[in-house]
Amino acid sequence: MISIGSIFAVLIAAFIGYFGFKENQHVQAATRSTPTFFFHGYGSSYRAEQNMTAAIRRAGVTNTIVRINVSRTGKATLIGRIPRGTRNPLVEVNFADNRLSGTSGSYVNAYYTTGARYVRNAINAVTKRYGYRTINAVSHSMGNLEYYTQPGGNHDAPTMSRIINHYGKELFK
């Protein structure tokens, strides 16, 4: 029996492969393809993303998976490297404060402050180091809200090319 997670991973691989290939047809050889960030949900970690990213690698869409660890203070540390010429790199994002428990006040306000800062720091750690101007994102549950609550108006922020949101089993009902 095929699991919902496997189906989701294959859909993501097809999505990244198709649009990565289509986008690369129009890009000069000196530039890189678009990285895809994976944001986990409440109480989770990058481990929840590993089956999806591994399936995408096995499908031949990419050969590079790196991780960004974001500490409780918001410091983003890159684990691994993206070699020059990498096709469709995948970035597993791991939040140490995966329940936003280190914040005071309402939990919703924590998304708009702490959670958004975690996401911004993770994206900046990769885009500034490697010069990416466009990114993709796959987000689950809490990762969705955190991504969307990033403050706008930052002209140095990368452009979002594609995004896949997943809220759990209800997506497939």
C-alpha cells in the first residue's frame, strides 16, 4: 500500500523537476537553479522532511540536500554546502524552538515575531551565501504561517517562485 507521504513526496519531486527544468531552459549556464526550502510544522523537526527530500533525490531531481539549523536565539547555521552547478538544491529547515515556547505573549503573536524571524534568517543564510534571488518553499502546518508572516518591503529578499502548502491529512479528503 502506498502511503500519503509517499504520494506527496512524488508530487513534490514532479513539481520541482518540471518547473526546475522549465526554468533552467531560460537561464544562462552561469546561473544556478532555484533552491527549495522545506519548513516543518509545530513540534516537528527536519526529520519529518527527510523522507520527502530523499524521495526527490532518488527521483533524480536533485543531488544536493543541506540543512539549516535555526537556534532558539534565531541564529541560522548551514549544515552542508551547495556545490557550484547544483541542480535544484533542497534545504531542510530545522527550528530548535519548534513550538515557539521561548516567546512571551500570545502564541499567534509569536508567529508574527519569532517564527517569522526564524524563517527569514534561514532563507537569508542560504540566499546571501550563494546569491540566490529566487526560491521555492514546501511548508507544513506551522511552517505555512511562519513563512507568510515575514515582514514585507525588504528589497533584498529573494522572490518566491513556487510554494506548496500542506496542512495534513485533510489535504487529501
